[in-house]
Amino acid sequence: MNKVKAFINSINDVSLGKKLVLSYILIIFIPICIFSFWTYKQFENTAITDIIKKNNYLLEIEKLNIKANISLLESMVQRVLGDKEFMNYIRDKNESTTEELVNFNAETITSMLRLQYYNPKLSNVCVYTNNPYVKEIWPLIYNEKRIQDKPWFKKVIETTGRNNWILSNNDQNVENQVSNNQGDDKVALYLSFNYPSKIHLGTIAINMNLKDFFAKVYGPQDLETQTLMIDNTNKVFINSNNNFLTNQSENVDIIKLEFLKHKKQKSTSFTVKIDNKPMVVIFNYIDTINCYIVNVVSLESTTLNIVRTRNSIIIVTIILLVILSIVTYLINSLILKKLHIIIQSMKKIEQGDFNIVMEVRSKDEVGQLAHHFRKMIRKINDLISEAVIKRASTKEVELRALQTQIDSHFLYNVLENIKMVAEIDEQYYVSESITSLGEMMRYNMKWKTEYVTLNEEITHIKNYIALMNLRWNQSITLIIEMDDRFMEQEVLKMSLQPIVENSIKHGFAEFCDSDIKQVIIKAYEGNSSLIIEIKDNGTGIKENELLELNNKIQSNYDKSIIEEKIKERSNGIGLRNVNERIRLFYGFQCGVKIYSIKDNYTKVIIRLPLMRISKGEINDAHNYDS
């Protein structure tokens, strides 16, 4: 994992130009290599498939030729067995006279030999008989004792009436010994026949040279092909004069072993390497003689051509990649030159020089970046100028505030002295009123932030009610119904007191001093918001007036007017200003709404965001924002 991270970090440290060149190479080179390899495999598979199809076609043709030779031998057997004169002579249990032998030889034997001569592919036609009365007549009739010691004789006798095909290499049978083709490889058809049906009478043997029977195996072939035969005993017949398989005996053994592995599979072809050369082997089964004809074809020239094509594609690709890399590097140099200018300009700004001139101007992405960078520099310079002006203004305001604070301290001290005099004269009611007035003055004049806790705002309202009770003869009752957890909730300073002030000024205006006057303040949570409800039991508002009042409260001031009114911080801020201050600081999902029933009650609902942070955190957060 650490090595992977180190590798990624090393790549991240590489310059952008090198990354772009490397990415272009990877994006193009890897797909082309994959495509070249895939194309090479497709060409190779297609070429091998075409070779297999072609050689399957050639083997089918050769198979037809072999079956024609099989039919020739089988028809010759039927002609021999179908000749009545010949078969009567073989079956005759009496000694033939000299005249009969001469006539038989002159007519029947000559006719049989003429058939053989008319079919030059036939090597020998021999009939072996166990009839002791039959005289041997060369080159057609022989005594069966001549072949009784042959390994195939027992099998031929056991399969009387069925053809037996035997492929032999230089098998010195009687028919070979009496023929003019001694030592040639033969394919022989043997058939045992009976007379009567269950008594063995003799055996017919018809031979054909292998070079005639398997013309393709022993005939001329091209330099990249070798055809061979494999019989049911896994014996291989091959033209030894063909130099295709250089080390013939070893290579033939390799082919035979691979053939034995694949011959039972559905596929009739397989590939093999001989002398480090790729070859494909195609085979076809000849059921009549129970052997396989096999073609071995070299893929060396085909593969070599495909490899050359593949290498040519890769070489051309590499050349194109080199050219592309050079062009890409030059283009990247032009692009990165502009970026380097921007980077140098940023370094100057980092050192504090904001009076730079960036001469990068174009309509591309880098030009747009430079354009917005210049706009940012101008904005920074404007902000710096504004900050300097504001700082100077702030110092002036601080001086004025300090003067105001000095004046307010003098007033607090005078009120404190009056309070002490009232307490000395035991005028406690006056003393408490002066205390409430002093706390209200401190609350109004101490305006460090727009936010206070709900507890502080409630305390200010309590002081205000205490002073109002001087006018109303202690007839106003303030009822607070809220959970202690809401007391540290933030609210805008002077956002609740104006509403309570309206309740007393307007709601209780027609009340007598003796009437019971109640102001109830509740707080509860609703839909992830803090709901503050201020309700009085005053005269209420008519329905049409209530609708007009709500519309007036919800209507929008110009933002600059709102901010100007907030800056004034007047104690006479109305409901509309309270609503707009809440929306300004908390958003339009918050605000004020009035509900009322004439001669019953008036209720003001304030919706604020519910915040679960302490007072200190509230002040710190808003000081940071400001």
C-alpha cells in the first residue's frame, strides 16, 4: 500500500507537460498494441481456419479416390466369385484331365488375367484353396498351405464372408513372391469363402501397391505439406522420399502421439510444434479399411507473414507516437508558457506586489483564466482600499462610542446616587424602578452584536414591564412559559420587546388601571424551528385591519433601507422592521405573523431557526461572520 502511495505521489510531482505527453502515449499506444495483438490473433486464426478447410477439402478428394480403389478391389473379388467356370473348378472333387486343364487355362484363367491386366492398379489376384484335387495354376491359383502360417490367416478364416483389409510393408506373401513388384508396400483384400455354406473352400487375396492405393501419400507434394496414413494398429505409412519432416522418425513419432490424443475428440485438426515450427495436423477417417489419412501442414510461412504485418503495424505506430509526442510537447510548451506567466504573477502577489501587469490574452481556457485572474487582482485591490477606509471609519466610530460610553457612565452614576437616596428614604418602589430603568439603558446602549440569548431578551422585557407598571398601577402580569433549554437560544436583540411594547400601547389602550392585563410569552419547537408566541388579552384587531396589517408586515423594503433602519437601532422599531430584520439575518423561511380575535386576544408568532449552541459560541460565530 505504501509503495502504491509513493508511486502516486511521484506521478503527482511530475510536471504537467510530461503528464500530458505520457497520457497521450498511454491512451494511444496501449489500445493500438491491444488492437494489433487482437488483429494478429484474428489473422492467425483465420489463416489456420482457411488452411484447415483447404486441407479438409483435399483429404475428402483423396478419400474419394481411396474409396474408388476400395470399390475396384471389392468388385474384382465379386467377379472372381461370380465366375461359374472358375468356381466349379475350385469346388470339383475329381482329378481334372489334361484336356480339361488345358481348356480351363486357355479360357477361364486367360479371361481372369485379362481383367487384371485391364486394371493396371491391381498388383495381384490370387485364389488359395484347400481342395487337394485342384492343381496350382500360376499366377492365379495356389494351395492354401502356402499361407496358413501367415499372422492374418486365422483372422480371415474366423471372419468368413467378410472383407479383411491389411496394409503391409514388404510382406513376402506368395502373391509378392510370384509378382514382378516384389518388395513394394501393398494393401491387400482377403476374403474366405465356403462350399457348401459351412465348409471352408479357400481364400481370395487381391493386392494393390500402396503408392497406387494412397496416391497422395506416396505422390509428389509441396514443400510445406506431408500426407501419411495411420492404420488401426497405429502403424504409420509415409513417403520416405519427402524431406518435409527433416528428422522423419522422431517427428513422425511426435505427430503420432499427438494424433492419438486428439483422434477421439470432435475436432479433426490440431496444432503442434515440430523442430520449433508451428504445424497444423488435419485427419480424416476411412471406415472401410479402418485407417486415417493425415495431412501435416507447416504454418511457418503463414505465421511469418502475419508477424511481419503485425510488426509493421507496431513500427508505424511507434513512429506516429514519436511524431505525436513531439507535436504534443510543442503544443504543451505553448500552453504551459502562459501558465508559467500566471504562476510567476501569483508568486509576486504572494510577496505583496498587487500592481502586476499580466500580458496573457487569448480566448482559450488559459486566456480566460488569466482574464479572471486580472479581475480577481482588481477586486483584491478594491477590497484592500475598502478595508483601509472601513478601518479608518471604525476607529472614528470607536472613538465616538468611547465618548458615548463615558457619557452613559456619568448617567448610570447619577441614577445610582438617586437610587441610594430612595433606599435611604425607604422609597423601595422608586429604587426598584430606577434599577429597571438602568438595566434597560445598559441593554440598549451595549450593542456589541446583533444577537443575544433569549434569556437576555426576556430579562429586558421584564424590566420594561416593571417600568410600565408604574403607569398601569401594577396591573400588567408577564407570564413566561418555556423550557429552560430554550433560554440559551439566540435571538436578534430588541426583536421581542417591540412586540410586547405594541401589546401594551395598543392592546391595553382602552383598559382601565384595575383591569387584568396579561402578556404571555411561550417558546416551543416546531418543524426544526423555534416558535416564540407572544399573546395578550387586549382589545384585539378587526379582521380587515388584521389582514392589512399582516400584508404590511410581509411586504418588502429595499434592502439598503432595511439595513439603514437596523443601523439606527431605535427603540421604536415596529413589527414590520422586526420581521424584515429576522428575514435579513435568518432567511425568508423565518419571520413574524399576527393572529387576533376582536375583543378577545392578539397573538404574534415568531419563527426562528433552532440552534443548539451556547451563547459564547453564538457570539463567536457571528463575530467571525461579521
